[in-house]
Amino acid sequence: MSEENTNQFDLVVIGAGPGGYVCAIRAAQLGMKVAIIDKRGAPGGTCLNVGCIPSKALLHASEVLQETQHAGDMGISVGAVKVDLEKMMSFKQAGIDGNTQGVTFLLKKNKVEEIHGAARLTAPGALHIDLLDGGQRSLTAKNIVIATGSEVTPLPGIEIDEDRIVSSTGALSLPSIPKHLVIVGAGIIGLELGSVWRRLGAEVTVVEFLDRITPGVDADLAKNFQRVLKKQGIKFMLGKKVTAAKALKASAKVTLAPASGDGAEETLTADRVLIAIGRRPHTDGLGLEAIGVTRDPQGRIETDAHFKTNIDGVFAIGDVIAGPMLAHKAEEEGVAVAEHLAGKPSHVNYHVIPGVIYTAPEVAWVGRSEEQLKEDGVDYVVGKFPFTANGRAKVNGTTEGFVKILADAKTDRVLGVHILGAQAGNLIAEAAMAMEFSASSEDIARTCHAHPTLPEAVKEAALAIEGRALHM
């Protein structure tokens, strides 16, 4: 094969995160010649390397610690429980390696060429790559998909040194358990990592600019979630803005002021400070300006309903475009754009994208919140069922939380489902499936659920829509 042919592709994907590698695999399945480019040494993007996967490993390990500490309640006697943080980090790394190696296997299996390097567009359908191992390479492609994900949003005036003041990346690899961890931002990332280090023994203080945690989550759910976290020992300072943060030799100092602007400043001293105020699209250095790809005021790449940018042959998916920054949302978009390029029907239902916070208990939701329905003037009915009334939750000792279903008052169509409780991330899948098929609450209520299981709480919440829950 000539060098020209080896550098010509039907599709080139920039970014090997969940959206990018799934897009590449699906396109290859559909008969395209595909290459995927990523500047990491391993595929998987932020999610597999420094995000979803390592954080879940630490969440699981810290939950096992907590369960072991309370095993005596179930008649299981154990000796003194100790944490070997170095070994826990090795456990985390083994999970990362297993997943990234699995993605590499899938790319090879589907004959996707994996290229390690930093890519930039030089013209529509043309790319230049600075290879990680040295050297350069130029490619041409009929179509290019940008799937470069997102990066940590910095806090102006505060330097993240990944030692005393860390991002989520640094918080996944702390060298020791901090006595006091201050987290700036009460969103999903901050609360997940805060719960890890709290269970491992740290004092955790969460500072949030708003007067509530988890903005965007149903307010009822968020209020009860905060109550649970406070019971677990996490402290909250809401309505506070960080005006300064300084790394010292063996600690860090954070200066706070009321978000309203009125009131005196105060100072917190901590072993580590985690900046977790969100993420922003990673689009710098891609050559977008050179070829004229348009972005919105938030820096996101603008696309049409089929993920096409304003430049022919250039598409974008995942965190670099509008919508929730979720790995599974990016995957759906990756499949959709690959199928669109193959001439097949493609669609992503953005009304049924579940969200999950992987604390213990978990928080999960799909569809619209009560606040959104009220804002849009939608007449709705609420069905709510507590896990305290669920037989499996009782016997497992996981009675914290509830299932809440929101249904249209006229049609009974399910508009949103919100869950706080054990395995909420798994339970929400039933709700997402029901909503994808435009189910009514009665459809869920009349579906036989196995007993004794936690999903029975979903059925009971559906029954509660008409005031006929059986176990409450």
C-alpha cells in the first residue's frame, strides 16, 4: 500500500474518550476506514484515565471500608480495619489499565488505526499530527469528528499546583489522607471525591457560591442529598465565594467572602484544597480558528442536528458541544454521527439522558425536575415512595432516600424520575427505558417487579401517582 493510501481515511476522530472511540468503532463496523488520534499514551480520555473509572474505583474501595467498619451490625466480627492508601491506589490503577487496554483491543479488533499525538486541522479534510514518540504525520479524511472532551475550569487568580491545591486529577492520587480537605464547588465531582476522602478519614468542608448543592438537580432531591451528606460528616459553607487560595509548605489557606458581597472575609486552613467548579470544552490548539469553525460564547463548538459544524466534513460530539458533559451522552452522539455518515437514520433523545452521582447513597435522575416543569407551566402529578418502606432496603440496612416520579397530569406520561438511595444509578435505567418508550406511570405501576428488590420502590412511586401505593 502506498504512503498516500495509508494516510487517507474515510473518517478521522480526534480524541479517544468514550465519545470518540465509540464513534470510531461504530464507523468501522459500518465499513469505513477509520483512524483515531489522541495525545495521551492510552485511549479512554479523561473518563477512563483521570475521571469516571478511577473515581469509581476509589468510591467502591472507600465504601467497602465503611461496610467493613459496620459489619458488626450484621454479626460479622472483624479486627482493626486499616487503610493501605498505596495499595488502594494500585487497585485504582489496575482498573484504569484494564479498561484502557480493553479499548485498545476493541480498536484493533475493528481495524481502527490508533495514533498517539496532538492533531490540528490545517484545512477541511486535512490534519497535521505531532506524534508523541517524535516526528510528524499528515492525514486526509472525507470526514473529521472532533471529540476532544473537556478540561478543568480554573478559578481566576488561583494556581492549581496538583500538590496542595489540586484539581480532580490530583484529588484522585493524593499521597496521604488529608486531615482536612476543603472542596471548592458542590457539584458532582466535588461531592463524589469529598465522600471518598471523608470515608477514608478526612475532615471535609465544601464551599459553594450558590445557596444549594448540585445545581441543576431537582431541588427536593438536592435538599435531601445534602442532609444525608451532613449526617456523614461533610460540612457545607453555602453562599460563599473564594477570593484567594494560597499553597503553603505543609498546608493551604483559602479566603472566603459572602457571595452577596456583604460581610467579612474568613479564612480556612487545610492540608489540601480541591478546585471543582466545573469543566470547560477542550478546543484549544485544534486549528479551529484557521479553518473557521464557529464556537458559542461558552467556547463550545456549534453544530446542527447531525453534529455537523459550519464547515463541510467537520463534525463535533461530546463535551465540546452543548449539553451535559457526560460520557454516555458522548457515546450516544458518537454512534449517531457515525450512522449519519453511513447514510443511516440517527437520533439522540436528549430528554432521556440519565445523570448519576456515585456517592453512597447514590443520586440519579432522568427527564425534567419539578422546577423545570413549573417554569414551563406544565401541570404535573408527583408520586413518591421512601426506601424505608421497601422490604429489601430494610433488610439490607439501606433505607435512606426515596423514588420520585413526575407524570403529566392530563396524559399520565412520565416526565421525570428522581432517586436518592442505594443503587440509584442502576435503578434509573428502568425509568430511562420507560421514558424512551413514552410510558405512563400506570405502565410502570402495572409491570410486575420481582420481590424483594429495590426496583419495587420505582413501581410503588408509580402507584403513588394515583395515591394507591401498597406499602406506604
